[in-house]
Amino acid sequence: TEFDENIIIAAVPKRESPYDMLVSNNGYNFNELPVGATIGTGSPRRESQLRHIRPDLKIKSIRGNIETRIRKLEEGIYDAIILAEAGLNRLHINKNAKVLPINDFLTAPGQGALAITIRKDIKDLKKIFNKLNHIQSNLEITAERAFLTEIGGGCKVPIAALARSIDDKLSINAMILSFDGKQRYQSKLEDEIGSAKEIGIKVAKHLIEQSGGKIKMVKQYE
């Protein structure tokens, strides 16, 4: 989540879907999962979100690439697994997948986006890659990364943020959770689209204030 000072993001191509998908052999929607069902995920964020809404579910760690995880699902090791829709789309994998409700399963900062990074001192490269840059996607990622930096967490802590640009406005929805899922804090802001970094920082400060000293549940894992 932190760059060498000599590296910059030159471009962000158009973002793929940022959403999470519930994949199961039975094509379950989330609210159709049986009591005590075993769900596979390797993400602390997804695990905390699951525990917050459905403490009855059994969360089991899963590793491997997408094909490996789907094979484990088909072998009956899990009743369902959670995967990013972007990965399924990019690999053209069609499974019994249902989008998870975004209010409860807010996604990871940057999910679905790619970033082209270059050395800061090579000016010509910046101009070349600018042709691949998708302005709206770049602004969304800028807001989400600013939130991530201000909160002070990475992929090993249960935090989430999703920014969306519509016309001249940019909104960001952000969330932090305790690892056991019992505590959840959420905040949403909207501002002018040119204030991407500022709105990311602002929503992080709102969550820090909202959670009080409990923000340490994120900071201690930096």
C-alpha cells in the first residue's frame, strides 16, 4: 500500500467490476445460505463482514488461484466461496455466482482496478501511458488509496472503501471492522470530483472519530 518515493502511478485503465461474488454449487444468494454453512475466504475483510451479519456461518481459510479455489468448492470442502467478480470476468469463468449486497460487503480499496507504475523521473513514459488512463477510474482509486493511507491498513486488516464517480461528483463509502465482526463502523461522503484525495482523507477521519480508540484494532496491524 506504500510506494517507493521514486515510483508513481502513471495510469489507471478503465476499472473492472469492484464487487464480491458468492460462488456455490447450488447458486445460493447470501440470504439462502443454510445455517452453519462453510464459507471459504482468505480475506480478513470478507471474514469480518461475514461474522458481523451471519455469526452462524463457519469460516474456513482458502488458498490458491481461482481455478484451485473453485475445484475445492466442487469437491465439497466448502458450501460456498467468495471471489472478486473482476477475476471471474477476466478469466471468463461462468459459475453459479451471485453479487453480494454492497452495503454489507463493501469491497477492498482498489478492487477491480489495475495500475501502471513507472519511475518518477522518466517524464516521457507518463505521457505515453496517459493514453491508457481512465479519468473516472483514476479518481476513484485516488480517493480509496488516500483513505487507506490515512487509516493505516493493508490487505491484512478488515477495512473497505469504494468510490464512485458520477458526472461532476465523487462519493466514497468506507468501513472498518473488528476481526471478530462484532464492531463495524461505516461512513459515506460526497464531494466535487476534483477533490478525490481530500474526500478519501476526510472519510477516514470520520471513521477514526466515529470509532474512537477502537481504531487501534486496525492500526496495531500496520
